[in-house]
Amino acid sequence: VDYNRRGGLIERLSSWQLVLNIVKQELAACALENIILIDPDSRLSQLGVLPLIPEQNYYFFDSRSDISFASNMSMAQLTNSWITSVTGEDDFRYPRVWPRSSNLEKAARLYEEIKINGARRIIAINLGVGGNQRKKVGRIFEKELLLSLLQEPDTVIVLDKGLGEEELENSDWLLESVREHGFAATNVDFGTPLDSDIRSGVIGMQTRIGEIAAIIAKSDEYIGYDSACQHIAAAQDIPCLTIFAGSNNMRFIRRWSAFSPNDCQIVHVDTLTDPTSIDVEDIITRIMNERRMRKV
């Protein structure tokens, strides 16, 4: 169900009507007593305000009230806590995702080619922000990040080029900038063989969500802005580092940070107080220090 984040009241309420239609279809195929609906505190029901099904069949996951925000848990921890309160059973589970085996096989073949060329480390990077430009630090930072990572010998970066004209244009600019600094940079379609012997540089790739999940699954680490990809990395036990910009609310940042038994790091960047005084060198230094601490 699509939700129009920038729509007016009527456009936003129309999403609720679509959910009601889906519930009606389910009720036509299954008796009400055999159905439960879990509302994840979503915009589709306007955070639980709009009714969807009789209350005896309804469970509301409260993630935004004063009670839920009294803790500093991540969303994954809060979800576990809520499930325990509903079921009475304490059986903690980490988030997991399972990419299709066909996509995992394609990603594995790509990485095998890269390793045969002599690369020792493969880093998956996604710099998309889903249209929320506040989450971005900027082009210069992104270029310096790639160049700094490439200072490590035999490192290949697989750059997810994102979606939409703006993100694709930005990714192409980054690839060209890498070339201008003497590193290899090429574009590859997911699932096709490499047409170069790259062992140090950047591979640009436009992917679907299941494909980037497989790319991340086979990489040595993941780096990116706050997006779905950080959670995909954590859910596959891939060490990840998130550049968290666009919010100075540390409780919000903790709530939406990736959560895994493996290493998930955050480098917070204040892009709101004074966007003109962002210190790119300082951000890069903090990222590299966090990565060094992880390796130790």
C-alpha cells in the first residue's frame, strides 16, 4: 500500500481506505475469529487512530507514545519487548532477512571475480536517502569517503547507484571523481560478468532491493546513510557503519539504529545547526577511527 508522504489530508486518508479493502478481502476468505491484525504504529492507520478491524482481533504496536519512548531501546529491542508483553513468552530474536538464493549466487560470482583479481576487501556502500535530502552530508563528503576507503590497499567498493535521476547522476559524478584521482571505476549490471580486472576501485551498480541485499550479504562491511540498507546489513550479520544525519534527537537515532549481535556503528553528523560549517575531514576521521576500533 502506497502512502503519500507529501499529500494533503484526503490523499493520506486514502491509504487507510486501501487497507480497509485488503482487510475486507481477507475476511471474505477467512472467518473473523481466525484473523488477527497487527498494526505497527504506521501512517496507514494514522498511528492507530483509524479503525481497521474489530478490537478483539487487533493488536497495536505502540512505538511512539510517552511510555515507549521512556526507554532507549532500538526498534528491534522495542519490538521484542512488545511481543513478550503480548504473548507472555520471552524469546528474543534478532532481525533477519533472507535474500533469494539466485541473487546470492550472482553476488557470490561477482565477488569471486573481484577476489581472483587480487582484491582483499569488498565494501558495499549505499548513499541514497529516499528523497529525504536532510539525511545527506553532501557530494564532497561522499567523494572524500570513497577516496579515503580506497587508500586501503586492494579494496573494492561496490556502490549501489540508487534510484531516480538525481541519485543516479550523483553516483556517476562520484565514479568520475574516483577516476580523476587515479582509481579504477566502472559500471556493472547485477548478474553480469566483470569486464575489467579491477582489484582496487569502485564498481557502480544499479540494483533492486533484493539484489542490494545479496550484495551486502557477500561483502566484508557496509557503509551508508540512515536507510533500509543498514538494517539489511545488520540482519545478515554484516558489520555496518551508518552516517546518521538529518536529526539531532539522540533518542530517535538510537531507536532507528541498526541492531545485530555483530558490530553496528553510528557516526552522527549535525547537518541542522549550521549546514555551512560541516567539517568533512572531521567526519572522515571519525568514520575511519570507528572502523579501526572494530578491526581491533
